[in-house]
Amino acid sequence: MKELTESKLSSKQVFSGRLLDVRSDEVSLPDGAVSTREYIRHPGAVVIVPVLPSEEILLIHQFRYPMGISEIEIPAGKIDQGERPEETLHRELKEETGYRAERTTFLTEIHPCIGYSDEKMWLYLAEDLKEGTSGGDEDEFIELMPTPLEEALKMIMYGQITDVKAIIGLFWVDKVRRGEWQPRDL
Amino acid sequence: MKELTESKLSSKQVFSGRLLDVRSDEVSLPDGAVSTREYIRHPGAVVIVPVLPSEEILLIHQFRYPMGISEIEIPAGKIDQGERPEETLHRELKEETGYRAERTTFLTEIHPCIGYSDEKMWLYLAEDLKEGTSGGDEDEFIELMPTPLEEALKMIMYGQITDVKAIIGLFWVDKVRRGEWQPRDL
């Protein structure tokens, strides 16, 4: 393989807000030239495919301000400082849906935005769900949408689900249900 | 469905760099409370699943500075001002791989980063590829990796492909090759 690495020469924070930490780094390219790389620093997130006892997938519906539309998604949230991804999973699942999962399986890590963010997402399957009470972030408004997998896959095909983490989670469960893929840690 | 819309009260640009345009808006929530939304404004991008005459998928390998690693991806690029997505497709495919496609099919739109970016990606299949010469961005260093679909899917399962646009493009082609899905515009 070719040597493709870019090396950091200097780094500065150009914006720090309530949510976003934006960096601008000067880098040395593989041919020795110098360029700039601007990107978001992100603590990482956990994404959950919750499967109800009915075998339906617990999709959620949420307004997404940057896009200006409501997106059909699966539960997810940022990892708090000092939290392990498994802890984030249980906290976010409860906050966003009210459910707790008695069985969780790690599926994979994905990178949603490699051009301008270092965000990594840990994708989990959550099964044996028990109903509880939700207690969400005070500025999150979420609607639950239990949906059979086959119908959710059609919603992807017809462009009704466009959120990448939901698409990947649903495709993954499809592979597992067909018996074609096994979770990696089994 | 519940009313979930958030309305803009005010908007300001908090950073404008070579690549990133960062906004911070004050918004009114569905319950009337006021909150802040920080996000990237992005012109949109085109993502291409190039299929070689050998039926292999033309993956690419590229260092991604924000992640600090080389990612296995498929060709993609930002839409230039005034460009139609089909034009971006042909420009980026040539720049990144040297190939031109005699047949292209729109597959879907995806949103990679709905929490903090308005980026939309147009996903296309590119077939009947003819070899040409690549002429890339001067600060892009890209290696071509023609790969059979079955092998590429295994690379997803084993976590060797983590880039969301590549994962979704490959899953989609899998559905099309199995005859389970048809492109929407047929």
C-alpha cells in the first residue's frame, strides 16, 4: 500500500460552542506539501437497534434542525465524559424510548462523517426489551415508531429513511436474521 | 404524528474557513422553550458505487485526517456551486479514479450527520466504466482497490470498512444484485 499519511504541524480550536468543537490544523501531505484540515472533534456516540418482543424494530421520529425535517432514526446519543459505550447505550435507550434492554450485542463501529469530523459510532443490537418510563433530554422531542423489519427496509428503498445510522443498523439486522452474518464477538 | 418542528429565531455564522461554514441558531422548541442549535452548512455531496466490467466494485483507499487513519471508501465529493449532482458524479469519478461511466443510476439520498450538519449525499451506481486518466485535487492521495462485492461485504462485517457511505452503497448493490431491490427510477 502507498504511504498516504498526513502529519499534524499545528492545531488550533477555531470555535467552541455548546455542542461543537471545531479545529483547524496545518498538515504535511505525503508529497511534503502543506495544507489545512478543518474538522469537528466529537466524543463519539452509541447507536442502538432496539428489537421489541414482537420482533418489530423500535424506530424513532425526531425533528432534526440542521436538515429542517423530521427524520426516522434509531436511538443514539453522544458518549458522556468517562462513560463506557455500554453505559451510554442503556442511558440513551431509556432517555429516548423508556425501554431497558436485558440483552445487548456489539455489532460494529462506523464513521459517519470522515471528511470533517472524527466521530465514531458504536452500533449495538438491543433485545429482550422491558418497558419502563422515558426521561429524555429536556430539549428532545421524540415519537416512537415500532416497525416490522421488512417494512423498515422498504422505507429505506423508497427514500423515507435517509439517516445513515438507521440504514446501516437495519441492513445489519437483515443480514443477521437471514443467518448470513453473525455478530463478531460470538 | 406529533408536532415536532423547531423554528429559527436567529442565526449567526460562528466560523467560516477554507472548508467549514459553522452556524449557531437560536430556536423555538415545540413546547415554546428556547434552545441553541449548532451545525455545519454543507453544499451536499455525490457518492458513487463504481462497478468495473469485471463486476468488481472500485473501492478507494484514502487517508482521513480527522480520524487519523486510512479509510476504505467509495468515490465521493462535494457539489461545486452551480453543479448538478450528475455533473459532480462524472467529475469526481474521473478525479478520484480516472474512470468515466457510460451508465449511471440514481439510488437514493442519505443524510450522514443529522445531529450537526445539513449535508445531503446523492448515491449513484456507475456502470460501463471506461479507463481514462485521473487528475485529482492536488491535496488528495488516493489508491484504487477493485474488490469483489462478496469480499467487500465481509470487510464490512469484520469492521474493515467503517465509512458509512461505502457501507450503504455496498449493501444497496447487494440488494440490487439479489434482485430484491430495483432502482427507484426504473
